[in-house]
Amino acid sequence: MTEATQQMPGSTGAGAGDGARPGAIHARPVRHPWRWVALAVIAILVAMMVSSWVTNAKWDFGFALKVMNYNPVLSGLIQGTILTTILSMVLGVVGGVLIAIMRLSSNPVLRGVSFVYTWFFRAIPRYVLLAVLGVGVLYLYPTLDFGIPFGKEIAKAFGFGDPTFYTLDVRTISSGIIVGVIGLGLSEAAYMAEIARAGILSVDRGQTEAAQALGMSSSKTMRRIVLPQAMRVIVPPTGNETIAMVKDTSLLAAVPVTTELFFQIQQVANQTYRIMGCYVAAVAWYLIICSVLMVGQSWLEKRFGRGFGQPSATNRARFLKIGADH
């Protein structure tokens, strides 16, 4: 380092006034003492929590591990939690995309129907909706007749035959996972409709116009052009909705559904009177499932977010290499 670069700005050393390079600036980073205070507080709180887990035998971790492997608990985990989450989200995503397309349609009837649907199902709590479907529907409609509206009354008045095409015995599906999937799926579709609508609106209108200029139909444009680009906006909230759906499966007791994770764990707690260990088992299973979903959500966000935002480390290195070559 030269003498000029060692001098501080404003010094009167040789060459300072002759247009020489200014001296080196010995900058110091801004100090943040409160960060260390916050770190110390967090460390103390974590140490207290670990100490409580280790020294307090009432947590009953050993019994919690046994409860996690009970066959009824595993059956409730697979059927009532995982399977119900998958089927409800499939129903919710497919229904939500269709409702979102209806909401964006130029047809006022389709827009009105989609608005009423989202208004109704977003306003009704899921627990109340499941209770109505599990109990109220069976009370109101023990059987459902599919046919011409007011067909039986018209047939009696004019002496026609029974116009019913198909009769569904509601008692066969009034209690069980099917009702739970229907209720959670219908409710989820209302939320997914708004998520999908926001994603579709985030795609520039010029993309649709360019596809139409190439002769693509509206449905093909939506499938091939709009939705793939909208996924960047749709995936993050959809992942959050999926994680929320895992936790909402505990509401299936309103149907009622007995093959559900938390219901089965409560049964074990009522029989053994070791409540804390059972609740720890439930918390552990929910943490495991949601953690796996979070990892999957992160992977999907990176996949559909390619080409947006900051370049990846690989692309950045490639750009730097190209710049160095030139």
C-alpha cells in the first residue's frame, strides 16, 4: 500500500493536494448491543425450557412414544388426518380453480354464483359446517332423489310415472370420513378460489392476448399459459392452506368421525388417565406431518419461482464467468 493510501482524508501529507488518491477509510461497522441482549434472553429461555423437559417427569415422554405407535392412533393418523387432508385439498383445489375461473368470467350468472359460493362457505365456521352435514343433513334429507324438480308432485297431479332417476340413501354416508372430506373440501374451495383468482390476475394480460393471437382456445390458454405462471403466486398460500387442513382434521369429531388422530389419542388419555403424555404424542405427530409439508412447500416454491427474483448461485456464477470472459 502506498503512502497516499495510508493517510486519512484531509491529511496534509505529501501529494495530498496534488490530486493523489485519498487515504484508506478505516470504517467500523455500526454496533448493535441490543442484539446480544436479545440473544442472551433467548438462550436463557431455551435453557429453561430444556431444563423443564429434562427434570419434570410429568411430561411423560416415554409414554408418549408408546402412544404414537398404538394401532388405533396410527389408523387415525393415516385415515382421519393424512387421507382426509389429501382428499379435501384435492377437492378444494379443483373446486377453487373452477370457481375462480367463474369469478373472472364475463358471464354475470357465473360471476354471481361464484360470489355467493365464496360468501357462504367463507362465512360458516368449519366446525359448524361439519356438524350440520353430519347431523342436520340426515335429519332433513334421509334420502336424496335425483330427477325432475317437483317431479313427484307433477306426476301425482297428472298421473305420470315416478320421474326419479336415482335415490341416494344419505344414511350410508352421513357419518364417516366421506362427510368430513365433503365438508372440508367445500369450505376449502371457497378459500382456494380467492387464492387462484389472485394468482390468475397476477399474470400479465398480454400473455393471454398473445396466446389468443396464436389461435389457442380459452381453456388451452388457461391450462398452458396462465395457470403455469400463476403457480408462483398460488403455491405459497396453498401450502399454508394444506398445513391448516392437517390441523382442521381434528374438527371431524363434529361429524362424528372416530378414526381420527386426536380423537383416538383422547380415547387413550381417558382410559389411562395419563393425559400429558397423550397430548405430547398428538403434538409430536402434528409437528412431524407439518414439517414434511413445509419442506415440500419450500421445494415447490423454488421450482415454480424459477426465473423470478434473484438468480440462483449457479446462474450467478455463470453470469460472472461470461462477464470475465468479455
